[in-house]
Amino acid sequence: MAKRMLTTAVHGSPMEVFLFTPAGDGPHPGLVLCQHLPGGHAGLERDRVTLAIAERYAQNGYAVAAPFLFHWWPKEADIETKRAEARDDRIAADLRAAHDLLVAQPGVDARRIGIVGHCWGGRAAWLGAATDSRYRACAIFYGGRIKQPFGEGNPAPIALAAQIRCPVIGFFGNDDTNPTPADVDDYAAALERAGVEHVFHRYDGAGHAFQSFDNAERYRHEASEDAWTKVLAFLAEKLKR
């Protein structure tokens, strides 16, 4: 496995993208990995969780592009400013640029690309799948605020469910408060109404960020590893066959 960082421009703003390449010549299926929050808001190089997740996917045969979704602000800007000023049209543009960069790499099969995200990135993964029909699979880990729009004039991602053209898998903790179990019910209902193939897994005794191994309070090893088993099986079915 190899790792490197490239930079691409999105509407004139330079965006760092970490690329992970599996061993072998390929062609490999690929993943756009959307970062969680707050770990990487000051730079993906500081985000141990997202980078470790990217490495694990690469070790399982996926080329991975992890874009720095907070490039619109100085890295030293506070997290609350970034939350308040985030815009879904910008996030969608970031994800399209990361997808374009990923499929331009040698040994990546542009027809077999999925999108995955945790926390803030889980919401971004839903948004990316809804605004880019090229994806063949989408995995959402405890994405909150899918029912809320970011930025004036943008619809809430849940309102875009009918635009999702790929199967979706979701992982949620039943003790989470954002999204709550009722929110997850609403996510599932929106996908059901839209006719989107989906399966959600919910874990008792787990809350938000249960895969964040660097947070002893939130990490739940059993739930995390079960989710890894299930998401890798889902992605292999949708992207490797």
C-alpha cells in the first residue's frame, strides 16, 4: 500500500486530498472517504481516525481518496466557524473534485467507485451520493443533520433521497443523540419512499462515533468490528464482483 497527498482546486480554493493505493496493478475499485468531525477540521494530517480507516480500506483492495473538506477556511480557524459557514453546494463540489482526482489515477476502475463517511462525513456521503450519479455504493456511519440544509438556498440532503442512484448501507448507535434513532427512522423512510436499496444496522450500547478508536469514551470495539465486517462485505458485493 502507498500513501501520498495531492492538491486540486475547487472553485479556486486549493483542496488537499490524501490518496491511498492498494498493492497490485489493478484495476482497483475506489472509495471517496469523507472525514469525520472534529478530528480533521484543522488538517487531515492530524486526523488519525480518518487516515487509519483509509489505510484499512486500502489494505482490503480499494484505492481511497480522502479530501480535506475544510479547505475553505484557514486550518487554524475554530470549528464553530466552520460548522456555521459550511455550505452543501461547496461540499458537493469538493466530493466531485475528489472523485475526479481518484478516477484519474492509474489502476483505478472509474466504473466501480463508492463513497463512505463517518459523522460529518456520513452526512457528506449521503449528499455526495445524491449529487453525483457515478457512485455504485454508499456507506454512512452515524451521519447527523441529514435532515438539515447547510447554506442558504440548499435543500436538506434527506430531500435529495430520490436522486441517489446506488445502494446504501448505514451504521448507527442506538444511544446516539445526533442522529437519534428517530432520525435514523426518517432516513430509512426517505430511502424507502425513493425506492433506494438500503440496509441499516443499529447497535445497542453504542452512541456516536463508536468507530473512533482514539476516543475511549465513545469507542465500542465489538460494534466497530461488526460494522467493519458488514461494510466490507457490502462493498465487495457492490464494487468487486
